[in-house]
Amino acid sequence: MPTSHLTVASWRAIAENSPEVILLLDCQARILYTNRTSPEYTTRDAVGREVYEFVAPRHHDMMRQCYQRVLETGVADRYELDFNDVQGNTRWFSTQVTRRMEQGQVAGLTLYACDITEMRQAQEQLAQQKQILDGVIASMADGVAVVGEQGKFLVYNRAAEELVGVIPQEGLSQDWSRHFGLFRADKVTLFPEDELPLRRAALGEKQHEVEVYVKNPSKPEGICLSVNATPLLDAQGRRRGGVAVFRDVTAQKESELKLKSEQRLLRKLLELQEQERKMISHEIHDGFVQYVVGAKMRLEAAQARGAPGDLAESDPLTQAVQLLRSAITEARRLISDLRPMVIDDHGIVEAIRHLIAELESRHDLLVEFSAPRSLPAIDGRLRGAMYRVVQEALNNVIRHAQTREAQVRLTASETLITLEITDQGAGFEPRTVPGERFGLRSIRERARLFGGLAVIHSQPGQGTTIHVDWPIQESTQS
């Protein structure tokens, strides 16, 4: 019977109130006692019958083997089995089997059966979710690597193997950089172990878009990976390791380098163009204009020596003076269009004011201009680009907007220079502008060349706003 220091009555009282199903069996697995039965059987019906009668035949061999081991060795054992209840629902029980001794002799077995149906259902759901998650991770185009608290790899998907070309060895937890061939973006310096994104994530730090260059015998040509990593947390928010997701950005990096090279070339060409325009404007100003001004002054002096009223407007001398005046005006306009000297002499703000005054004098146009009192240092090439953007935008207002008013606003912060040109004119649909129209395209390109962005907002009947931002750091670089 039960343990010697409890009376039978005490033991039965405990058993009757236990949440577990308790059975006492003899050595032939016949039931001597049970604290509860199913609705189909009473306790009296169960006593004296073999326990096998109450479970499905497929479990009998497993139960017999377990009972035999416990009876022979005295070492407790455990098994799990399922059966269908009265409603036809599957229930799972975990049963602990211990040997029972009476007066120094093996008397039989004691079974403690606990209903683990909910736990099994939760395990099955968890297994299904894990299977789905494993399938998702396996099918991802991005590489995924997960490490535990000790730095050992728990997950390393197929994409990771293909991208890196090397798989983690069993138990690998150190020297990742050498094992995988991980380098800094310079492609020469081995990535310091404690700075690797996955290492930092396992320590609790998020890592965003870190560039890691991979080169190893499987990837002799080398590839550039962009790595995002985050700490692995459990349901209670405790850190359990790290997760890294990475993708191949080699082609993207090559495109970026090519684009930067093209931008440098275009900037250089733009600089040469501006220098050439500056030189031509100086030559026109210092040469041609001076000669024409001198000729006009001589003709005016000759005109002054004549008797008042002697020279009519139709007189060749008078006509020559007028033509020279027109030539001087046109030459100065050409100088301004080529490279306004005021940009270099007085800065971009005065250059824009000069441009606005000139356009207002030549066209029926009224422009409101605002600018800060001081600006950060701006590269000369960017000053030229800013001037051309304002010039092109205001020319578009004159040609297309069907309005005589516009606003030009120049602002600057520590990191950004912004130009905004607005009118309340006819407006247009930007998507319908033909590609061969160079005006708007030139504005976008002048923004892009210096790392900026031009955004054009317009709708028919609602005017147009051209907004251009340039980063100051980018714009001041060579």
C-alpha cells in the first residue's frame, strides 16, 4: 500500500482530492484502486480489471514495457498516451509510473496520470507556427542569421548560405570575421569582431544598414552586404540573442559609385562651362563693350558740336548713336545671361535681386523676393546652379503662367539651402510635359548634380510651386 508513514485513510483522503488520476496496480497491471474514473465506468467497475482495458490497443506494448522496466529496476518512468473521451474529443495524459513496495516486497505499481491536453495543443500550435516561420525564413531572398546568448548560431537560412558562401561550423561562437571573410567597406580591413552588427545586436544594440564586405574562397570576387540587426527578445522582453537580416547591395553600390563619378564629371563640366561663360562675359565687357562705348561717346561728342536742332532722328549720325546704345544694352544682357558678375562680386542674394530687377524692367512682371540676411558658405558652382534655377523658373512664369506676379523665397539652415519659386498663374499637369522640354528637366538636374531634390507642384488653374533643396555639406564638396 502507500507510503508507510501515512495511514490508509490519510492516503485515500489525499488521493481523493488530488487533481491527478491515481491508480494502484498489482504486478499484473490489475487495478486495485483509483481515485476517479470516466463517466463510462464506476470505481467498482474498474477495480480488478487490467488497466489495458481502458486504453487503445496501440498503447499496450509501450505500457507493458514501461511497467516491466519499473518493476525490475525500481527506477520511475513516464509515458504519454491519448484516448477519446465520451464526446469523441482526444485527450492526452502524461503518466508517471513508480514501483510500490510492501513489507520489503514488490507489491505493484502506482500511476499518477495528469491531463496534458491543453499543453499538447499548445505544443502542436507552436510546432505549426514554427513550421510556418521556418518556411518563411527558408523562402526569403534576404539572408537571415540568428544567434543565442552565447553567440552560437540558431538559424542560418538558405539565402544566407548563398550570399555568404560559408556556413557556420557546429558550435561556432567566436572569430566570425575570419570564418566568414567579413571586411569593412574598404575591402581590406577585417571587420572587428566586437563591431559586427550581429554581435552588437546580441548585446542589445540595433544596427541599421551597416555595410559589410564579404570575400572568401567561395566568394573570391567579393560582395557588399547591407546588414540590419536587432536584439532577440523573449515574451518577457529579456534579451536572448540577436537577429540579422542582410541583402546583396553590390550592384547598387556599383551604380552609386558610377552615379557619383558621373556627377563629379558633370560638375566639372558645369564648372568649366561657367568659367568659359565668365571668361566670355569678361571679354565682351572689357573688349567689345568698351570699344562700342568709346565709339558712342565720340559720336555723341560730334553730335554735340553740331548746331542744336540740326540733327534729326533720321540723320545717320543720330541713328548710329541709337544703334550703339542698343548694342551696349544687348551686350550687357548677354553678359548677364552668360555669367552675371554680381554672383562673384556680391553673392547669390544680390545676383537674384539683380536678375529679378532686370526681368521686371523688360517684362510686365512683379516679383516678391525674400532671403535671409546671411547665408552659410556656398560653393561657387552651386551659386551658379541656384541662379539658373531662379532664371529658368521666372522665364517659365513669363512664357507660360499667364500672370504678372511671382514669389521667390530663399531660406537656409545649418544643413539645407532651399529655393521656392511660386506663382498663382495658369498652372499645368507636370506628367503631361513632353520629355524634350528642357526647362523643368534642367531644374531637376541642377538640383540632383549637387545632391539636392527638386519637387514641382502644379495643377491647371492653381498655379505652380517649384521647391528645391540642396544639402550644404554635399554642395560645398569638390
